[in-house]
Amino acid sequence: MNQDTKRKLAGCSTATLTTVLFKRGFRNQFLQGPQLINPNAPRMVGPAYTLRYIPAREDLDELAVFKDRSHPQRKGVEECPEGAVFVIDSRGDPRAASAGGILLTRLMKRGVAGIVTDGGFRDTPEIAQLPFPSYHLRASAPTNLIRHHAADLNLPIGCGGVAVYPGDIMVGDGEGVVCIPVHLAESVADEAFEQTVYEDFVQEEVNGGHGLFGLYPMIDEAVAQRFKEWRAKAGR
């Protein structure tokens, strides 16, 4: 993903991006459930780096496992690439935390772009203060080992009912997270950017009392001319 594509995606809402994906035949790219913990965090854009949890088992998941440097959760936190989004498959189960404030802080300090799980995080009061995009279903105080066994890293997973492949582009805003297949990222960014510019114009027109017909979608030549003049004046 080049910097121009990243810049454009960061300026587009997940609503617009899902519409552009729908035009390409993709109907199930918005993660169902995960919500932003810290509303003042920056927009999230980055390639997916994945962790998969399976159900925990009592003889395997004890606190001592964290002493092992190869433990997938801890290894993933230390190896997730700068600029990537850490995406956790928690099977939609928030009964135990997928991670907590210390691990999220470590990801933030390492330059990771954000984190998403279809489970829950612990230490959410502290996470809510971090300038780090963090998405989950709900707060969950119990340690991950109660429900989750960290199975593997950077393989295809499901998160929020969406197939996420390593390298897919994850974009998050105040509504949630969308997963863009990596091979479509540039074309989706270009179209979504243009749609965003036009919808900003439409919002101004509607605020001014203009009706929808001929405007949204644009089929009126007079509207097209007004948009051209508006865009030139706005420098967009």
C-alpha cells in the first residue's frame, strides 16, 4: 500500500468504503460487532497481521505459558510490523480478554497502526485514554487463558464474521472496521476518495435545502456544473 492510497483511505468513512466494495461485488467486508473504545483515537489504516485463538484447554493454558517467548500472543505483539493492524480471531467470544492495556501500549509504542478483536479487551479505562485505535465487542476483565488458546500467527482468520487474510487492508473509523482485499486497495481508495469529495458537496447542498433528486445520485447537468465550481473553489 503506497502512501497516497493510505492517505485516501484515511480520509474515507467505512460507510463509503463498503459502498465502493459493494459495487465490486463484495457484500461482507464490514466486521460485525467490534467498536472503537477510544473515540479520540486517529483513523486506523494498515495491513492485517493476524492472531488466531481457539478454545482454551485446562492442561495447556496456565499462566506459566507466558514465560515461553514463542507464545503466539506475546510473540505477535513483539513482531507485528510497524504500520500494521493487529487483528485477533476470538471466535466472537468476549468472556475473557483477548489482550489488555500493557500489550496494547506495547503495540502502540512499536508503531502498530491499531488493533481489532471480535472478543473483548481488559483495562479498558486505560485503553480509552490511549491515542491508539482499539476495537472490540465489550470490556472483559478475565485473562485470555480462561477462554482462549493462542494457536497461530499471520494466517487467514475470521473476525467479526469476515474473512481476513494477512496483508488485507483494515480501515477503522467511529462506526467500525472494514477489511479491503489487498489487491483492491488502490482502486477502492481512488473511487472512495472521489465519492467522499462529492458527498461533502452533497451534504452542503442538502444543508442548504436542496432536494435529493438529481443530486444524489448526480444526474442533473446543473448540479454537475455547481459541483465542478464548488470543487475548484474548495481546491479538492
